Amino acid sequence: MAYDEVSKRATNKYRKKNDLIQIRMQLGERDIIAEHAAKCGESMNAFINRAIKETMDRDNMVDKNSSQG
């Protein structure tokens, strides 16, 4: 299937709804992350987003606990 104007508009609409972040890592790390994500039944993108969210939630809990005492 050719990349036509309808496809191009749909792609652009999708891209406008998301931020793009590029990261760099040691050679081979990408494969390790991809394998782990697959074992968890996730895409690499979903796994990385979940890992970031869970880490931020955990960090915020530590901040709340340390400010209370």
C-alpha cells in the first residue's frame, strides 16, 4: 500500500497528540529492554512509559514520607 495523503494526515494527527523523547543508551541495552518488555507482554514504549511512571510515583512517595517525619 502506498503512503497516500489520507495516511499522511492520520500520521500527523497522531503525532500532534504525543510528545517525542529520544534516549541514548549503551549498545545492546535496547535489545535487553525489548526482550524484557516482550516477556511482560508489553511494547518497548509501553514498558518504558510504565517504568518511568512507577519510578516517579515511588519517588513521590519517598518525598511525602520524608517530609512528614
